[in-house]
Amino acid sequence: MNKLTVRDIDVSGKKVLVRVDYNIPFNYKTRNITDDSRIRASLPTIDYLIEQGAKIILCSHLGRPSGQPNAEFSLAIVAQHLSQIMRQPVRFVNDCVGSEVDSAIAGMQNGDILLLENLRFYGEEEKGDEAFARALSNHGDIFVNDAFGTAHRKHASIVGVTKYMPSVSGLLLEKEINALGKVLTEPPHPFGVLLGGAKVSDKVAMLDNIMAKVDTIVIGGGMAATFLKAQSYEVGASLINDSLDTAAEIIEKTNMNGVKLVLPDDMLVASEINDKAETENVDIAHIPANKHIVDIGTLTITKFTKALEKCRTVFWNGPMGIYEIPQFSEGTKIMAQIIANLHGTTIIGGGSTSEIVTELKIGHKMTFVSTGGGASLKFLSGETLPGVEALLDKEAQINPV
């Protein structure tokens, strides 16, 4: 990555504003965090700043509070959890701009950690408002972006603040860019991609960008229904989220590029989508007109496994079925275990896929688990990530260590 990182500048005694991604899944009723992997992923940068004697001001968003304060989306729960992990106090302030924040920062000592309230309690954050960005920038001497999951956004705390203060990458952002960059530049072959989820359109740009580099593309999840429909199969009551022409074009491109396209042979179907529905495993040529595709079938699991076991690099994004309903999650769980046991480079493409891997406690078996779903797909699509582009280039050498 050709950007300055937090290691390249002097942060000793400085107020460092760190944009982290603490948009974590948690139970809104019990207020329990269900997956703290994004919090833990930020620790290397925080630890480094503590070691260097910086004052650390963390900022993030959580959920979609629609630009209004909402206790349901408060980051107070994260401050509590982070203090337990760090084994040191993490002070929390009930705002992200204003006099209360200024006062809290003024009282900080070197090595102290302060977490600001949810940035999205202000509509100006997502609008990239310059005045809001300037107010945030007043909190620190240096800006560190360690939020890869939102690096594809042009929000005030991602791009706006970089106009007003020296801005560099955190250690997590650097790790994400370097790991995903290897998929684009030097993946060991055979290189396979396992794709699931609902929409083909979300992944078209990525497929176009890697088509000349990939050897095998395996399609499961809801998007498999679109590919099957494009080949004139009956897909029952399954929702088709995309144009059939899009799937047909991808099929044609795989043929033109000599890429092996692996589609399901059988599917799990159900008449209803709920946790009480009865399921049936059927051949793709005999999907009942009144039933929904809810997971990949048993023969398909074997087929997908054989395809992936031949690969030395595997990138996976998207579940194989409706994962949140237990009886529709088996295909995803098995594929996750298969990938975890592969002998090669295995990269998990963030979002719900990384949450699944974390839930199954197999993240440590993967080469790399990305924290950003949309950002990872944008990056692999060859698109510039605004949050990365806005950081100082290596050649800038502002305040070198």
C-alpha cells in the first residue's frame, strides 16, 4: 500500500483521532455484543498508539440512527467492552462534537483512550458535511483511518477530516489493503471464488475485474437462483433479485475466459421461509413451482467441495442459504468448515461472511478475514476507495518518525 501509516509519523504526546469501525452486531434487547471481532481487530493500532504515548480519541458509527440521537445505537456499550479487553479505562463521552468533547479531550493524559458517541447521530456525517468534518478535525493533531469497512464511503469522518489534518492509515487498514491486494496481483493458482448472498449485481464489477485472474467461480446462495433461471430452470417461488441478462453475460464471460463456472446440482427448498418450515432436497430440474430455494443441496455440497479443494487460493463472500434460519444454514456451515481446512490461501470477504466464520470459531484457520463486506468487494472490483485515496502518500513523509 502506497500510503503513510501510523508507524511513519511521530505520534508521541499528540492527540490522535482514530476512525474505527465499531459497527458491530449485538442484541438490541439484551444489549449484549454478539461478535466483537471488529473491536479486537482495532487493538493493534490502539496498542501501538499507547506504546508511543499518544492521546487516543476513537470515533465510529453504529447502525442506522437516521441522523438523530438514539440510545439504542449508543456506543457506550462498546466503550465498556473495550475497557474490559484493554484492561484499562476507556472513557466515553455522550457526543462526538461540542464543548463536552472538548473538555474531555483537554483532560487526557498520554496513553488515555476516549471513545466518542455515534457519529451518525448527526446527519452531517453521511452527507460529508465540511463544517462537521472540521469540527471533528479539531479533536486531534493527526488523523488515523483504521476503518476499512467504511473506506468506500465519502463521509465526514472518512474523507472530510483529511482536508484539515495530516491523515495516515492504521495497521488494520494497511493489513486489509495488502491482503486483498494479493488476490488481485499474485494469487497462487488455481484461484477459486465462492460467491453467495442474494444479489448478482453486487458482485458483477468484482467478477469483471478478476475474470482474467480466476480459474474457478462457484455460485451458491440466492444468486444461484438467478443463474439457474438464466439457464431456463424452474426456480419456484424464489426471488430473482437481478436481471437474467446479467447472469447470462457472466456465464458467457466465463466461457470466453476459460473460467470454470460451478453451479448447484440440487437445492434445499421449503414452502415457507421461517424456522418451522419443512425442507426437501430436490434436483435443480425438479424444483416445485410453489417452493423457495433456501440452501444448497447435498450433492451440491460435494460438488462445491471438490471444486474448492483443487484451489490454492479461495476468496469467499456470501452465505449459501438463508443462514439466519437454522435449518437453512447447513450448506453455509459445511462450506465454511471446508474452506477452513484447505491447504492454501483463504480470504473471507467481510460482512455477514466474516460474522459466520467468527460465530463458528474458525476465523483463526483462515489466512485472512476481512472486516469490510462492501469495501472488500469495491476494492476487488478495482475501484478507488475514497477513504484510502484521501490519505497521505508514502512520498509525502510528513512528520517522519
